[in-house]
Amino acid sequence: MRLLFLCTGNSCRSQMAEGWARFRSGGKVEAFSAGTRPQGLHPLATRVMREAGVDISRQSSKGLEAFVGQPFDWVITVCDRASESCPVWPEAKARLHWSFDDPAAAVGREEERLAAFRRVRDEIQRQVELFLDAHAGPLRVPGASLGRSGP
């Protein structure tokens, strides 16, 4: 199964979804992410995913053009703006939309911003696990389902 997660900046939500899909499936699912206006991988996204045991530090922020013409089983938008501006993906078998708050928009002290990133990380984890259980069959990797993650 090939999944493409789309967001506006490809800095947080789509990157976390890509990381969860790879981790949760033990690499049995090909997961990618892109943005309508890529802005680089957010360091707090990398940090909170590392807290949960998932390393996304080698992922990079990419634009949609990096995947044009490639076939995907699912194209999943993870922010409302990307859903509204996402072009039709003719090579995709299906398209879904999941709406998550943008943790990069969180303001306040670092601990408050980290709390927003952790909350969204955990919401994405649950959604990815539900999706994979429903559409990819039993892919449970020992230790991959962490439930509540991080501090």
C-alpha cells in the first residue's frame, strides 16, 4: 500500500503521519508526505516524535510536484487548507481528509508549544492506527502501538 499525506507546509502534521504510518506498519506500507507550500521540517515535530520512539529526522519537506505522476492507494490531506487547495490526484485510488490543528501555530512558552505538538502527534497516531487496521489488515509490529505517547 502506498500513502501520500498532504498538508500546507509539510512541516508537522503530514510529516508525523508519514512517520507513524512507516513505524506502525514496520515498513510494510510505503508512506510519503508533501506540502502545497513546503516550509521545512519543524524541529518540535521531530522532537515529539522522537519522544514517542519514532525518528522522522531524516524526512524532508517536499512539494506536491515531487510526487506528480506517481500512483498512490490513498491521498490523505491532514489540514483544511491543503484539502481545499489539493489538486485532483488522478493516480490515487481514493482520497481522504483528516482535520488536525496546526501545532506550529501554537503560541506561548516552549512547554505550551510542546504540549500542542504532543496532542496533535497523539491524535495523528490514533487516526493512522485506525486507518491501517481498517485498510491494510493486521500489520501490528511488536511495540509499535504505543497508546499514549511521550511525557
